[in-house]
Amino acid sequence: MTVSLKHLIGRGITYWIFFRSSNEKSLLDHGLNVGVACLLCKGVSRFEEYVL
């Protein structure tokens, strides 16, 4: 388990849908670093584009 995943789980963030209403600033406020926040925001939009 990665440090970022442990951090998210520790904050109660366990579903990808949380990121639909998140932006990089809110993820930074949750303690994630800039790179992870950026990748998560981009990843959710791509996930929705190709899967949903």
C-alpha cells in the first residue's frame, strides 16, 4: 500500500467519487502533495470520459 493510499484511507476517503467534486486545492488541503493531487484530478476526468 502506498503512502498516498494510506493517507487517503486515514482521512476516510475510500471511494473514487469523492474526487468528482474535488480540485487540486482541496486535495492539497487534505495533505496530499501537488503531484498526487494533480494526477488524481486528471485521472477522475479521464476515468469518467472512458468508462462512464
